[in-house]
Amino acid sequence: MSLKPILPGSTSATGQQMTLGVMGGGQLGRMFVQAAQAMGYFTAVLDPDPASPAGLISHFHIQTAFDDEQGLAQLMQRCEAITTEFENVPAPALVTLGAHRPVAPSAVCVAVAQDRVKEKAHFVRCASVSGVSPAPYAVVDSAAALAAVPDDLLPGILKTARLGYDGKGQLRVATREALAQAWAELGQVVCVLEKRLPLLAECSVIVARGADGQRVSFPVQANTHRDGILMLTEAYAGSVPTALAERARASTLAIADALKYVGVLCVEYFMVKNAAGEDELIVNEMAPRPHNSGHYTQDACDLSQFEAQVRALAGLPLPEPRQHSPAIMLNLLGELWFEPNAVRAQRNEQPVSPPWAQVLALPGTHLHLYGKLSARPGRKMGHLNITGSRRETAAKVLALLGLPALG
């Protein structure tokens, strides 16, 4: 469905304020809503949770399941265009919405990101243009496929083809026996076995693409994960080697173009050494939405990833983002409310607020909490952007929060 520009502050033919909708009420939906409202749009959120972070601040909160026909009908009636804040929205729901309203990204694009088999195949096709391939892999969807796995893919990581995120649905395997046991443990669902590579580092690229094919990219950022969850993002000159950053950017744009993608897209990469001892880039996975690693853009760039999402959805111009400050983004997980460690949470003790006054006394600190009503270990409660500094202030913040120092 073609998209005419939906101008901020304008009204529809029925006199209703122009409204943008989002499927999902989590923190990414909340920050989309905040960006849309700042530009003068009304917003509508569809999420079954009455206390969803985005639903709590939106003009309209439709509290139904994501595949509820009446809920989808209400969302269509309210909105001029609709996006999503997470990739596991049922694809048929996006098909239904897309038949009546502009939906960005489309159901086709989201379906690719929902399935590692489709995702890997798309990366392989795009590698002929970008030169950046995924890690060697095999699809495991039957006992015969399991037996046919090449020996050189071990040791590897077995990942469910669907519904895996933040390290979930993944098991490391070193032998064929461990592989068979892991597949059984994952329920013998369709999986992808990836060869385990010695990682030097990880990075990601966020791009925004409009329905007219215009596309822009944000600076490439270096990422540090712990226990499968993003802990830290570093975005400043030198955080990612220049040559690899350019390859990652070109690869991400090729991935978006091949899908005729509309919206904000994040693609994650591994940096490794190849057999010749040279730095090499491996494409890992994509997210059809703003990404945790792009949160620093809220305070370090003149265009955030969430405003870019609004612009792409509404058919507005997409100027090239400019980063005005070096930045580090620190993820704030629920265990921070149960310091010195998560044992207090296991004993059902009351959470204690982290020392925000001391943290915010440091120059360049910008706190973003998501409005979640309860903290628990591993839950993403917010993030902290640190601008104007590379690692000096970040080290002080980590010490105040009782977190391990940077390596």
C-alpha cells in the first residue's frame, strides 16, 4: 500500500488528529510513542498488558491479544499508519493490517526476521552484493538433517529457528552426541546450527529506509554482551575499525534494499579473524525495529532512531543523522535493584532504587527508565546514555552501580 506523507499536527477527513499506531507496548513502543507525540501525532498502542510501558503513555491503548480481530479493527480505525516494536508479532496480523493501512515494516519483512532459516537465506543472497556472509550453518529440521550435519560445523551453536532472543533458544554443542541431545532438549523444532567462531568483537548498524527508497544510516556501534543480553554499546570514532564499519554499513543497506524495507532496521555482526589472519565481518541477525544498541542516538545524535522510525512510517524526509557527541549506552537490568547481587530477589526481598543521584551528578549522564512497575533480574528496566566521554565516565558509573569494570 502506497504511503502519502502524514504531516505532523494535521487532521484526517473526519477531523481526527493524525494517529500513528504500534503493535506492542514494551519499551521500544514507549520510545516510539514519545518521539511521535513530540512531533505532534496522536498514538495508539495494541498490547494485552494493561500496564505496558507504551500503553501507559499513549493516547489510545487497545488491550487485546495481537491476533484479536476486534483489536486489529480498532487499531485500523484509529490509525493512519502502523508499525511494530518487536519481531514476534503474528505475521498474519500484520497482513490483515497491511490490507487496509500502511504497515512498516511489512509482514513480509517481519516474517524473514522471525525465522532464522529465511533470515540466513536472505543474508546469503545479499552476500553476492555486499561480500558479507553469515557464519557457516546447516538447517536441522529432521533426524536425517541432524545426521547429515557436516563435521566442520562443530563446535557450534544450535538455535531455534523461531522465537529466540537475548540468548534464549540457543545451546552450545561440541560433539555430535551433544548436538543430538541439544536438539531433543529444544523440542526437536526446526533449528539452525551455526559454526562457532572465535569472536574479536560485535557490532551493529541501524538504518532507516522510506517507502520511496531513501535510506540513511546511523554510526556503526560496538556492542558488549553478557549472558546473551546486550550490556554496553560504544559509539565513537575508533570503537569499530573504519574499514569494517564501512563494510557493515554497506551490507546493512543491501539487506534493507533487497527486502524493499520500510522503517528502522538493525543488523548485528561478528568481527573475527579469517584463516589468513585478516579482520573479517560475519552477519549474525537482524531486528525489524529500533534496537537496544541504538538507544545512544537519543542523546548523541541530532536524529534518534525513534524519530527516524516515525519519519519512515509517516512518509517524511529522512535526513542523514549526525552524531554530535561520543557516547556509551549502558543497559539497566533488574538485578541493579537487588544489589549487591540477585540473591535478594530470590529471597523475594523488596527492590531498592539504584543510586541515581550519584550517577546523575556525573557529567553527560542521561537516564531513561521504561516505566515498568516491578524489577526482576534480567528484565530491561531502562538504559543510561553517557555522552561526551568514551570510557572515563562509564567506568565511574559501573563502579557506582556495582557492575564489573570494562575489559
